[in-house]
Amino acid sequence: MSPGRHFLQIPGPTNVPDRVLRAIARPTIDHRGPEFARLARDVLEGLQRIFQTSGAVVIYPSSGTGAWEAALVNTLSPGDTVLMFETGHFAALWRDMAVRLGLIVDFVPGDWRHGVDLDALDARLRADRAGAIKAVAVVHNETSTGVASRIAGVRERMDAAGHAALLMVDTISSLGSIDYRHDEWRVDVTVACSQKGLMLPPGLGFNAISAAALARARTARLPRSYWDWQAMLSDSATGFFPYTPSTNLLYGLREAIAMLMEEGLPAVFARHRRHAEATRRAVRAWGLELVACNPEEFSHSLTAILMPTGHDADALRRLVLERFDLALGTGLGKLKGRAFRIGHLGDFNDLMLAGTLCGVEMGLSAAGVPFSPGGVAAALEYLASS
Ligand SMILES: Cc1ncc(COP(=O)(O)O)c(C=O)c1O
């Protein structure tokens, strides 16, 4: 028995607000009836506002990985080349998927501390005179490192090089937390899912799709069935799905979109920016090091922190969970044991951040990690004055 609320401060799944939980806890309805059609239209229109697009959106009963696969199999053919960047663990997993699907991946190496290397992008595209690269696929916010790549910059470089590759962006840990503009940045496929900035349980995957990507889908030859956009889009035009949708999660999605709209997207983004800055001030005051190196690429939805040499991040996480009922994100891939992550996204406010940082500071002390006290005070001072 742990009295009080559990602190779920991993970078997703995030805390599901009571309003969303209540919306989900309603009787399931006929997914081929008129009430469902209204629900489907509401969430599809609402998602367009969240993606900042007037184009097509599809919703899968899937995790984010399914939405990754949908983006690739609907637009590409066996043997096509995709340009990807090693920004961290999730970029590497998306690369692995593309290879398994029979694509050729040009994977630009990275150090897991920086975002997409815009100069390397530029050089690769300009060297590709034959137009072999059919897609550039990047992760907006690397959840394993707390580094956010500059998507407007990626689009600018693609335009400057005059390259016709499609642009695909994973916004799994940025959508609804960090400013993201599908139409303005002329992204062709945006990949997202439910359990992070959208404040829902896991179980919904999304693609936002440009007209160019839809056109490409007509000739793309990778096999697809469950993920086929065409079936999804023709059914959703009338408010239905080609197979059984996650009815109750869609109730939750409608409520979550309403909450984001009531707050207003600019305010949502500013709230995340402010909490990220307060967190970084705490980290700096503790004398610890961020994984992210470039201030222009600091994530607003999570912070990844390196442990001093000889100290195990997972031992700290275990202690913090046992003593304070606070879940922090583990280091992933090559950061396993070397870093931990604080998620500050979704349904989150100043006092939740204060509690989270208190848990980390008390944990550092109890685990015997060398650090300077005062991180919480630095964060509170910033929160009070900003
Ligand atoms: C950036 C990013 N991409 C992809 C994924 C995979 O999503 P899922 O675990 O929902 O399949 C995650 C999961 O955390 C992620 O953070």
C-alpha cells in the first residue's frame, strides 16, 4: 500500500487526467452506429488542430511503433533508400524497422547528444543527383536523450537542395507539448501516438498525411494490409473504420483534445518550455550534466541527465521509486545505467514539477551520488519569477 498519488514522471506514458479517465469510463457503443460516426469526426477534426494541418489524419488501434510502420509501408517500395539520422535509441529502432521492411537506410551517425545534423542532411541530398533517396525520416524529439531536432530547418535544407524526397517526422514525444506544424513545415507524414503529450493511455497511433504522401501511396509497393491508408481514409470519410476501433480511447481522445484547446496550444507549449527550463536549472545547480549539448535543441518535454562516473542511474531510479513512489525514466540503449530521464510533459503543473525535483534531490542524497544541493531551490526561484 502506497498512500497518496504515484508520481509517473517517465517521458510517457504520462499521467492521465481525471477528466480523460472519466471520459473513457463510459459504456462502449456500436462502432457502426451514428453516435460513433460523430465521435470519429470530432476526434479527426480535433487532431487536425493538434497537428496544425488541414490534411488527412488516420488513427490506428496501435502503439507508436505501428504508426511508424504505417508511414513507411504506405509510401515506399522495396529497395527504396531512406535517409535517417542516429539521434538516439528511437531513431535506431525506426532504422531497424525500415531495414526489416526491405528498405535501404543511409543512417547518418550521431553521438546521441545532438539533433539532426543539418549540414550532413544538406550534403547527402545534394550528392544524390539520381534522386535515390525517397524519404528523409527523422525523430523530432528524441525521448532517449532529451534532444529536439529543428524540423523547420530540415524542411529549409530539403527545399534549398531542391530534393523531392518525402519528409517523415516522429512526433511521439513532442505532439501536444512542443510546437509542431505539419502544414507550415510541409511535412509529408507525421507519426504520433496517444500516451505522451495527448495525456491518454497507450493504444492509439496516428499519421498526419500530406497530399504528396497520398499521391506516393498510389504507387508504393511495400506490402500492407492492416496499415493501409486507403481503406482507413475511405471509411473515415463517413465516420467509420475498416476494423474495430478503440472506442473508449477515442472518448478519451475527444476529452484530451478539448482540454488542450481550452488551454490553447500556445499556452500548452509555453507551459512545457517553462517546466523544462526550471528542470534544467535544477540539474545545473546539482552540478550534473545534461545529455543534450546544444541549447537550441533542448527538449521541452523531458530532460535526460548523465550520472557521475561510477554511479548507476538505475540504482537511483530504484531507490526513488521505493522511497518516494516516483517513477523516473531509465537510460535507453547505450545510455542504460548512465543516464536517467525526467518526463515533464502532459497533464503537469508547477507543484507536480516541484514534487518530482524534490524526489530526485532526496534520491541523489540517499543514493550517495556526489551533487550540490540547491537544485530544487533554483527551480522554485525560476518558477516563482517567471
Ligand atoms: C520518439 C519515440 N518514437 C517511437 C516510440 C515507440 O512508441 P511505442 O512504444 O508507443 O510503440 C517512442 C516510445 O516511447 C518514442 O518515444
